Amino acid sequence: MAAIVRDLFLSPDDRLTEQERSLMAAMLHGLIERVAVELRARLSPEAAAACAASPAELIADLTRAGLIQDEVLVGLLLRRADAQRIASSGRGGRSTLQRWTAARDADVAAAAMTLVAARGRGRDRFGRVALDLPDLPAGLATGLVVAIGAALGLRCDSPSDAEVADAISDLLSSRAETPSLEQLEAALAEALGSDGRREAGLLVALADEGEAPILSAILAAEACIPADEAWAALLGGAEQVALLLRLAGAPRPEVASLLAAAGPALGIGDPVRAIEAFEAMSADMVEAARAELALPGAYRNARRIIGRHG
């Protein structure tokens, strides 16, 4: 009942939509299922055959133990769900990313093809976006695999703890060098170079296509701020989007077109408000914000918490 009361009085701005909730649950289910399958594949045939635990059973075990209620994990699931929602609102046809796979610049073409291939692998059997082990920070990935391995071991009859531990170690080492989608998007933004990132109409085209992840990576590179800060700003409302575009040095005419094309998908109710915020920022305000965002996120969070209780 306590959970129902909290949900009833939760602000609409803080409540997940049914679409977000459904997609995030499917991604979490798929992630745990894939990890369990990978672990079973590393057990002896006899031990693997004795492990009949379903993903739902594993999720139930992990949830009761409080091992998957992790803010970073939920944040990554939400990011993927938001990216899927924005992509669904974009226009169809040949995308800018597809065009880059045939670019004359070999570095751009290679980065684009690598990203296309990784995105293709990172989808479930229904074609929906997925979250995979390499997309998790190392510490989170280790903790999740260990937790799934422990839950699997407790539900299986024959594998020894040592065999499960070996399977966990082997799986983690096999994925250690695999880049995340966010890293590949950042690599593409880097390969484009400053001239490529500032190609006339590029930001508007990406926004029109619903290509929020690459748009965010390009803006992060141009603004010289961490990629996760750029993503948070892109989906942070009118003032945050305006600040991000100023930090990236986006031209004013392109800003107006971008906000008109992607404003609703980005949660900007009134593009005019964002444009006014964009124009109202002085150069000093922009540079102060850049210096703040360049600080480590953990440091800024700790400073805010201490300040509230000081």
C-alpha cells in the first residue's frame, strides 16, 4: 500500500509513462536473460542442463535481495527508453548515419559502420532497443554479473560455487574491451572533427531524424563537456537545451529550426521560451556554466548535498 500511495502522489514530471515503464522492464528482463545465458554457456553441459531458472525467477530473486535497484542502472534504462521514444518521432528515409557509412573520410565511415553494427546487435528479437553488458560502467557490470551468477547458482542443483565463479570471471573478461554505444557515438563525433560537426544543417537534420544520441555526442564535443551532462541537458527542458546549444556555439538560425523540429520530442513545450533563454545568456554566464560542468559529477553532487545540510 505504501508504494501505491507514493505513486499516486508522485508529480507527473517524475512519473514514468507506461511506454517508458514497459520498455525499461523489457530491457532489464532481456539484459538479465542474456547474462544468464552467457553464464550457462560457460558451465559444464551437466551443470547447464540443471539450471532451469527463468529470467522472471532471477529478477524476482534479485529484486527481493535489493541487488538491481541501482540508480545508475535505472538511469541507463531510462536513457535507452528516451532515445527509443525520440527515434520513433523522427522522420524516415535514409539517415545521416547511413550517409556517413559511405563518407569519403575513412575514419568517419569506419566509425559510422561500427556504430550501425553495434546498434544492430543491441536490439531484442522484436527490434526494440536493448541494454547490453558493455553499456554498463565496469563496477555496475561486475556487480550485476556476480549477482545474477549467485542467483543462478542458488537455483541450480549441480554447479559448484567454484564453477559459477569461474563462469562469472570468464564472462566479465570477455566483455572488458567492448565499447558501449555511448562510447561509439562519441568516437563518431570525434571522427567528424570540428568542421564535420559544424556542417551547415547537421544539427537540424539529426533532430529531425530523432537521432538524439548522436546529436548529444556532437553537442558534447563542441561544448567540451562530459557526454552524460550533454544528454541530461538535451532532455532537461527549455533552459537546459538552450544552455547546451550556447555551450556548443550553435548558430541562432539553426537553433530555431532545431527546436521547431525536435522540441516536442525533447519535452520542450514552447520553443519560443527556449530561444529567448538562448538569446538571454551572456558570454560570462555560458563560460561559468562550462567550468561548472567540467567538474567531476560526484564532486558537484557532494558539494550540493553538503550545502543543503550546512
